[in-house]
Amino acid sequence: MIPELLNRIAIQQGDITDLTVDAIVNAANTSLLGGGGVDGAIHRKAGPELLSECRKIGGCPTGEARITKGYELKAKYIIHTVGPVYRKSGNSPELLQNCYENSLRLAIENNIKTIAFPAISCGVYGYPIREACEIAVNTTIRFLTDHPSIKQVIFILFSREYFDVYTDYFSSHSNNG
Ligand code: AR6
């Protein structure tokens, strides 16, 4: 992989709600009205005004993305995307890919230069981490190649285990050109 691309992708372990970036991505559900996991953490930290804005949006289909303000977060925006509930056969990979693509597209439309993703669908929605990681990294690399305006994409993983999966995949991928 070309070094310029490598510099635009970072992998971190931690809590996405702590990040100072233009936008963080929320792994939401189709109602956009909050839930558990990273969605719950984002709503708690952003404060109640987030829920009011989400109510006005009126939901989001799986694979699509919607943007709101970040409110009490350090991030200026939240991009809410809805990952697929994992099924072994079916269109889960396409839908998960759409989540990354549509979130990045929305970022460009809103002049967002730095954006952080959690492991969409890898909690309650049951997506296997290694398969999801490949989709996240490959889709993002393809997108960044064509869109120079995004300066930094951070993949932030809550657990050490998931962080290691991303780090291993990313380093093997970048060594293979
Ligand atoms: N920062 C970064 N990653 C986090 C954080 C955090 N603060 N909290 C959890 N994770 P999940 P899903 C990780 O379940 O599978 C919600 O109820 C977590 O360890 O949040 O897409 C929604 O409302 C896991 O690796 O999202 C939906 O109903 C990853 O984030 C449903 O869950 C995603 O786990 C969406 O399920």
C-alpha cells in the first residue's frame, strides 16, 4: 500500500466518545432512537439534544447513514449508520460495506476531514470481527484512494482482542502492497 494512504489510517484501542475528531460514527439501529453498546454510550455523552434531533430524522435503513451534530461530545458531528444483523448466508457483507461507504460519503459532503469508526455490527449484531475488519479496512482504503479530502480515518476498538485483529489484518495487508 502506498505510504500516503497508510498515514491516513490509524487503529486505536479506547472509547470513541473521548475522541477529538470532526465526526464519530455511531453503530445505531433503524429507529435512530438510541440503544445499548456504542449507541448508548454516544447518546449518554452527547446529551438529550441528540435524541431530539434523531427523532426529527425519522429512522435510517440498514446500510445507510445520517448525520447530526455532536452536542456535548468533542466531535463536531455524529454520523449514524445501521449495520446488518449478521447472517452466515445473505447480504450482510454488502450491507456492512455500504455502512462504511455511505458514512464516508456523508463525511465528504459535510467537509469532514477526520472521522472515527467503531466495529460496526460486531457487538449485539453478532458480525464476526475478522470478517468485519476486512470489510472495514478494504472499503476504507478503496474510498480514501479516490477521495483525498479525508485526512484521517481512525478505527477505534473497545477491546484489546478486537484491536489486535485490526492491527494484524492492517499490517499484513499493508505489507502485501
Ligand atoms: N467506543 C468504541 N467502541 C465501543 C464502545 C465505545 N464507547 N462501546 C461499545 N463499543 P454494538 P452493533 C464496541 O453492540 O453490533 C445498539 O443497541 C463494542 O465492543 O454497540 O452494531 C444499537 O442501538 C463492539 O465491538 O453495535 C443497535 O440496536 C462494537 O462497538 C445495536 O446495538 C459494536 O457493538 C447495534 O449493534
